[in-house]
Amino acid sequence: MILSDFDLESYIRDKRLVVKPFHESTIRENGLDLRLSNQMAVKNANAGKNYVLDPYDEKSIKKEYVVKRNSREFIVPKTSQVLISTLEYLELPDNLMGFIELRSTWCRHGLSMPPSIIDAGFKGNITLEIINHGPYAIKLRPRTRFAHIIFATTLNRVRNAYSGSYLGQRGIRLPKVIKELP
């Protein structure tokens, strides 16, 4: 079942869903708008055009991005990919998950975001991957409504609530090191 605005108000009021900071205007008909924080991670231009990212190596991942903090505005370069963070910190119970998408207005300006799932039991700010498909840079400002999350209840509580490496993240969290399975 997808939560309506009425359901969301109840979940937030009863602290079954935690949203900090919370502003009533972000509740929509069937979801919640999330705003941009003041952080953005851009690809490291100093890595060089021959740089090869190794997602299995932590040093390589740390070299991939430069994190900008406490910015009043961001520039998303043309034809690039950046990481941004939500202003809101969320805590989902073990029977609620979310589907997060970019708000359509931003898509109309040439931005896109891969669809993401917020697992039941997740706690933290959401790091979003944004791609600028346009032929020009786009300016973003913190506190702007940017993404939309639709919450759905699971039929039962999940047996294993989210406990991954992004649990409790604050601000931007760079990609984790990929580990091979045995």
C-alpha cells in the first residue's frame, strides 16, 4: 500500500516515520518532497583524463570525487554526474520502504536520477546520483525541493531491516568499495 498525504501526516506525527528537519509543505498527495542540502560531490578534474576508477579500491574511490560543503549554490557541469545529499534525515520503520525519484521539473531541465529504493529500516540522509544530460551547466541551490519519495508498506515487517554501510549517513556518502562474493 502506498501512503497518502493523510497517512504520511499520521506516520510523522506518531514518529513512526522520522523526518528532520520537517516542513509540512513537503508532504504531497502521495509522497514527500525532499530538499537539497548544502553539499555536492563532483568528479575530480585533477584525476586526469586517463584515470581509471577501480571500484574495488578505497583510495581510487576517494580520488574519484571532490566534496563541496556549505555552499550557497552548486553548478552541475554539462554532461556530468554528481552526488548530492538531501537536507532531510529519515528514519524508516521496519515495515516501510520508499521509491525515490527526481521531481519532474528538474527532469524537464535535462537532469536525471537513477531510480533508487530506500530500504525498510534505513536511517540517514539520502545521497542522490544526478546526471546532467544538457549542453549547459545547471545551477542548484540548497533547500530547494528536488526529489520525491513515495512510501509503501510491506505486507509484513522485514526480517532483516537495513543495516548496510550507508546506515546513519550524514551528508554525502561516497560509493562503498565493491567486494567480490566468495
